[in-house]
Amino acid sequence: MAKGKVEIKFEISNELGVISEGSKGWNLEFNRIMWNGNDPKYDIRTWGPDHVRMGKGVTLTEDELRRLKELIDKEIQYLDEN
């Protein structure tokens, strides 16, 4: 059985920021996105300049985002102290 492409529907509800700018107009971005009509989640991934094409990424719930912030804060504190 041949597998076809699955259409993924998304709406960027809030463009939170560009983490880094890549070559050829692709950027690593942090956004809040509604995937397939579901509640928005936080998302880190590469996007083409027109937000039509995207790369692989990480999607987080609010709880996961808050936990990630705690971990990042701890790592930044470590880096600042060393």
C-alpha cells in the first residue's frame, strides 16, 4: 500500500520571535501555533520565508514550556557562575 502525503493544517496565532536567521531566508522561530484546529501550542522550528514550508521542530504544551524555562534558567545561572 502506497502512502500519500498527509496534509497538516496550521495557523500561527502568535509569532513570538526569531531565534536565529539561517541561509536562504529560513529562520529558526519560536511561535504559538494551532495544529489541525487544536488548541495552540508553543513551537520551535525552521520556517521558510513565506511560512508555507517548514522543517522539523519541537512542539510544547504550556506546562512543558514552563518546565523548559526552569531548566534553561538553571543552565544560564550555571553558565553565568562559571
